[in-house]
Amino acid sequence: MTAPVPTSRILVASFVGTAIEFYDFYIYATAVALVIGPIFFPSGDPAVQTLSAFATFAIAFVARPLGAAFFGHFGDRVGRKATLVASLMIMGVSTVLIGCLPSYEAIGWWAPALLCVLRFGQGLGFGGEWGGAALLAVENAPPGKRALYGIFPQLGAPIGFIAANLSFLALALTLSPEAFQSWGWRVPFLASALLVSVGLYVRLKLTETPVFQAALARAAPERVPLALIFTRHLRATVLGTLAMVSCYAVFYLSTVFALSYGTTTLGFTRPTFLLFECIAVVFMALAIPVSGWAADAYGRRPVLLTGLAFTAGLGVLLGPMLGSGEGPLVLGFLCLGLLAMGWLFGPMGALLPELFPTRVRYTGASVSYNLAGILGASAAPYLAQQLVARGGIGWVGLYLAIAAAISFVAVWMMQETGRGEIDADLTPPRA
């Protein structure tokens, strides 16, 4: 009989893997705001280059639901462990290869074409990561602590973001602009190879979760989990997706869009704005465990509804604060935006898995999480850039407020998921 894996190792594995995957994802987001346009697209209008770069950013969000369906299928049929290892490898290989790509000047249109393929690979791997990491934590949690355990994969987001931004900040401070654009930006992508090796080492030592093992003992796995979430669990899938929309919108408006807007329209230097982002994400990291604790103590719905009301209010403040161009106000908005993100993101590690029974939980949680990425994040920097060009920064705030309202209605329509056992399977036991 296999010895049980210590809880500390399980939580570290759920945290380390998501931290690495978020690092990989965010270094691309940062590079999009700083260098991807001029390097991989024809010279000409800088605004066109920026919009083209943001379009490649969106590709991964289109791929993520496909990755969620693919890896979710095997995660619900074969197991959580093997699926998490495979998703981490695909994400890591795609990231390292982006760092090796020649520029448009060197190979012409092959450069953006290959960039799009590898960005798709990033999205595919990322699509299978979060759901498995969340299940790893939540399905091993004791009664009454699922949201608290669920914060560990969520904490991978701010840690990965800080690591990504600090790597670019260090390069921006030590390299000339010419050296940074020539080769320096590639270093964070290549460094991912070392981080992925660490993540694989940790995850290969895991065993399956007891909840999943119990489900397999009762009956054979579902043949097509994806079909079930769109038939028997459609309401949960739709509400879970819409509940996440605001979470994505506030994050990517406060990071990718704000970084591009701050270093171009507002005239901040790259090191200054990257430092702003690193300070602000600390507020996100602090909010996640507090909201996770509160979600266990008071319920998922009250915590999320208060956070969404706060996020809607941020939409009103976005224009006066971010658009002011004044350092303290800009930094203040970034801190508030990422504080809101952390407060909303913390309970999601438990909420989305709790919406689905064990036999389709990997697929259901992953698909909901990643479909929300298409609605709330994929086009957010692009649309925000267009709104600024056509109507001013205030329209971006309205966009954020609408996203918060959509998520508020979705959470309001949910039942509280924090009470009772996580396993809602009613499948009869095997004969």
C-alpha cells in the first residue's frame, strides 16, 4: 500500500506548479507590453505593432478552454497527477521556445506565425494546469478548510507575477534599451527551463487524491466528461464562467493594459512602472489568504459579492486615478485593482471545483475557469487600447464596471457551495 503523501508536500506541489505556469504566462504578457510588437511585426506605426502584439496575447486564451477540455478529460479518467505533469511540460517547452524565436527582421512572417503557434501551446498547457492544481489542494482538504487549502494554487499567481516582473525589472535596470530589445527580453523565457524542472520533480512524487480514488472505486470513469458538463451541469458551467469574468478583467487591465498605457501614453519609464506593478501585486498576495479564510468562515457568496461591488467602484476611479499620470495616484489605482483581484481570486480555488461532482470536476472547473479567460481577459488589453483611442480612459473604467456587474449577477444566482462535503457523486457502488 502506498504511504500517504504529507499535506505540506501536496500544498507545495499545488503552489509551485501554478507559480511556474503563471510565471511563464506573465512573462509573455509583460513582453507583449514592452517588446513583442517591434520584434515580431513589421516596422511602421507603433500603435499597429502594439495592437498586433495584444492580438497574439489573446491567442492563448482561445487555446485555454481547449486545453481545459483535453486535460480535463484525462484528469477525470486517468488521474490528477499524470495530467498535471503533462500540462506543466507543454507550457514549459512552449515558453522556452518563444525565447529562442528569431525576429521578423531575420525570418519575415515566419516569426509571428511561429510565435502564434507557441503562444497557442502556452494556452493549451495552462488550460490544464489550474483546475488540476486546485483539485489537488481542495480534494485533500479537511472539512471546513477547503477555501483555505484552495488558496495555495491561487498564491501561485502573485508569486509568478512578481518573479516575472522582477526578472524584467532587473534586465531593464542592468541593460541598455538596445541590449534589452536585442536579447535581454529572452532571458526570462529561457530561465523557465530550470523552473519547470523543479516543478516536475515535486509533482512526480505525488499520489492521486483520496476523493478521486474513492470515485474510481465506486464506478468506472465517465467516457466523455466534457459532454456531461454541458448537459447535466450546464448551469454550473455558465455561472462559474461568468463569476470569473470580473476577476480576469480587473487583473489584466491593472497589469498588461496599464503597463502599456503607463509606458507609452503616460510616459513612465519601464523600470518605474514595473516597480509599481511589483508593489501592487503584494496587495493581491495579501488579499488571497484573507479572502480564503473569510470564504470558509462566512461563505463563498458574501465574500465574492462584496469584492465585486468594490471592483465596480474601481471602474469609476480608473479614469481619475490611472489617467491622471501622477505617480501616487497611478500606483494607488494599481494597488486597489490588484487588491480586488486577490479578494475575488482567493475563494475561486474552492468555489469552481465545488460546483461539480468528482467524476467531472477536473473538466468542469477547468473549462469554467478558462472560458472566463476568453470573456474577461483575452481581449481586455486590446479593447481597452481601442476604447482609449476612441473615447478616452474613462471608457475603460466603464468596461471594468460592466464586467463586475456580470460577475455579481452570476454569483448572486449561485447557491452557497461552502457547506457540506465536496463529493456530490451519486453513482452506485460497483457490484
